[in-house]
Amino acid sequence: MEPEPAPQEITSLVGREVYSNNGVFVGEVEDLRLDMTDERVTGLALGQINRDLFDDRLENANGVLLPYRWVRAVGDVVLVNDAVEQLKTADDD
């Protein structure tokens, strides 16, 4: 499981590009969803989303909220599980 970012690192996530494990651009971090009770990040609010990934599901949406548990690595960019595979899995349930 990916460790939660330290408080000073949280704001540094804003503006980073997000890619899937397969190297597909997903979007750009615009904001974070926080659980203040547990003091942890629970989601990434993405803007400038990849329309090829999301337009079939989210017509006219300006962004998406990805669960933080999908984050695999944080560096110059944020790597997440393959978003398309995750969305298809959610549909199959």
C-alpha cells in the first residue's frame, strides 16, 4: 500500500500530471480530497482529463475524482492503476 504523503508534500501534488501504469495520460491534479477525521488523503481531483478515457462515461465533465488507493507512485508525475481497467471492473460488478 502506498504511504500517505507527508503534509508538506500534499500541496506539491497539485499541478502534477497523472499517468496510468501503461503510460496513458489520465489528467492533472487540481485538488485533493482529505478525510480530516483520519488525517489522510482519500482522493485526487483531476482536471484537464484525457477525453479518450472518460468521455464515454462522463459527458461534459470538467474533471474526475480518483480514489487515492489507486496511486502507485508519486514522483515528477503521479502513477495510478490503469484507469480504464479499473472502470471496466467497476461496471462488471
